[in-house]
Amino acid sequence: MMRKKKTSILSCILKPCLVVILFVGVFGLVYMKSNFVKLEYSIGELEKKKMYCLKERKRLFAEKTSQLSFARLESSSDDRGGFILPDRLQVVHVSKQMRSLPQQASLKQKQLSEP
């Protein structure tokens, strides 16, 4: 003879609930993982944007510094009668001799003299 198991109402309700909880748990883990990957991607994009902004900040700071130095040069040139660019006669020529002597600098053109 076959024996029949008594099935209680609790076991009839508990088994489907466990299956539903299992499916909800699996889909919840997949959802959390996809959100985590999306968050990592957005963090990477923000880091790239941060690096670009830092480079832009450095470039703007250098430009500001150069503009301020040029403005300072212009303001100091107004006090001294103006800034004059050097012409060819005011350029210093440095000549190097064959022997190991100190190099001479002069405002005159090169004069070659043999000892």
C-alpha cells in the first residue's frame, strides 16, 4: 500500500513563497550589479571631466600670469618713458675663440684678431 503524506496548508503556501523569494533575490542581485556598473561608468566620466578641468585651470592660470606680467611691463614702461624693443645694434654678440679662453661679449660687431 501506498502511503499518502499529509500536506499541510503551511507547506502549500511556503513552497511558492520560497520560489518567489528566490526569483526576487536573483533579479535584485542582477539589478544591483547593473546599477553598480553604471555608477562606476559615471564615476569614470566624472574623473575624465575633472582631469580636463584641472588642465584647463592650469592653462588659464598660466595665461592670467602672462597677462599680469605683460600688464606690469606696460605700467612700468609708462613710468620710464616707454618700452623700447632692442634693434640689431643693441644685441650682444658672443664670440668663441679657438683656445679655451673666457668668452667675450661686446656690443660691437665681431672683430676677428689673430694672436
